[in-house]
Amino acid sequence: QVQPVESGGGMVQAGGSLRLSCAPSGGAHIYYAAGWFRQAAGKEREFVAAISRDGGTTVYDESVKGRFTISKDDAMNTVYLQINSLQPGDTAVYYCGMRTDTGSSMYYIASSDYHYWGQGTTVTVSS
């Protein structure tokens, strides 16, 4: 069983930056495709960014293009989400999804395509 663990959330002012991290608990070294999703209060979970297992393909929701960057460090077994120019509208709980049974270049934008989820990390942006 894979248990992703997110970290890096916090409270920042608009215009600031954060880097979110997600790694499987227990130090297990696995190969996975990953995605970041977010859920604001009273709203449904929405896709933010995804990366293929080999890290060679990334995709973003249009609303975050140019401000968010997803990346993987296979040596650290960690996926990151760099968030720049934070806006109050980015306030949400950010979740990391992982999928291990995937082709090396496959990526997924639907939450139902991910088999493992973390508990989330909260990002709060003040104006």
C-alpha cells in the first residue's frame, strides 16, 4: 500500500511562493505518475498539475500555467509543486495523487485515475 505524504503548505501573502512536496511514507522507493489537485472550501476537488512516471511530460490546468511547476526527483522519490505569484484564489487544501501501474510517459488529469492519495496540505494566501 502506497501512502503519499504532502508537506510544505502554509500561510503566505499574495505574491509569495511556496514549494509543496509529496513522497511515499516509510521511505518506500516506487515509480509513479503523480498529480496535484486542490480543494477550496465549499468547492469540488480540481486538477492542478500532473507529471508522468518518467518525469518527461507535465500538464497544467490553464488557471495555473506560468505560475505552477510540477517536478519529480526520483533519487528523493519526491514530487514537488512550486507555486509562485500566489493569489488569494489559490487558497485551498492541496492533495497529491499517485499511480504506480502506468506507462512511463503516461499522465493523468482525472482524480479517479489515481489510486493513492495523501491527507493534503493547506495553503492560505492573504491579500
